[in-house]
Amino acid sequence: MEKIIASPESPRRQMLLCECVQAYAPLDDSQRRELDTLFNDPQRRTAAMAKTWSEMGEEKGRVEAYRDLILLQLETRFSPLSEPVRQRVQNWPAEKLRDLAKTLATAQSLKEVGLED
């Protein structure tokens, strides 16, 4: 992204190139929202360029590892897990996984955790 912004391309072409990178970047919804926020704030434009795709990929990997750990804990405590429960964990917002893990520590049922009706 830094190369795009520093390039001699016109501002319009720079914008289109940045949009192309955004469109094809392997980001989850929360990462894409974060990147969009950075790109839309002229004061933070360089901050968006400084965050590399590999750093964002590493972050995504950490979130997935955290999800896997939560699923393992759920299976250990409340086995077997139904497919709908697994899907709810997979779709759980990344920014709320920590809260889910904390609730799981003392919950006595999947309903208490918020994963069953």
C-alpha cells in the first residue's frame, strides 16, 4: 500500500489500486471494517499503509486459534457439541471471543454461555 500511495500514479488511480487490494485481501469482517476505517480517515492513511497484509493474516490466525481453543473447551465440558453450536462459535464476533471464554469458565450449560436457546 505504501508503494501505491508513493507511486507517481494519479490520486484516482492510487485509489482504484488500493480498492483492488482491499477487494482481494483475505480479511474477515472485523479486519475489513478496521481497514476501511483507516483508509477513510485522511489523518491515519499512513497507519493503514503501515499495517501489512501478513500482520493482518497473523491476527486472523490468532483469532482462529482462539476459536479452536474455545471449541475444545466446550467439547470437553459439554460434549458432544451440535453443529448449530459449532456454527455459532465460528460466527461469534472476533472482538467478543474473550468474553465468551470468560463466561465459559464458570458456565454450567451451553445456554448460560449463550450458545443454546
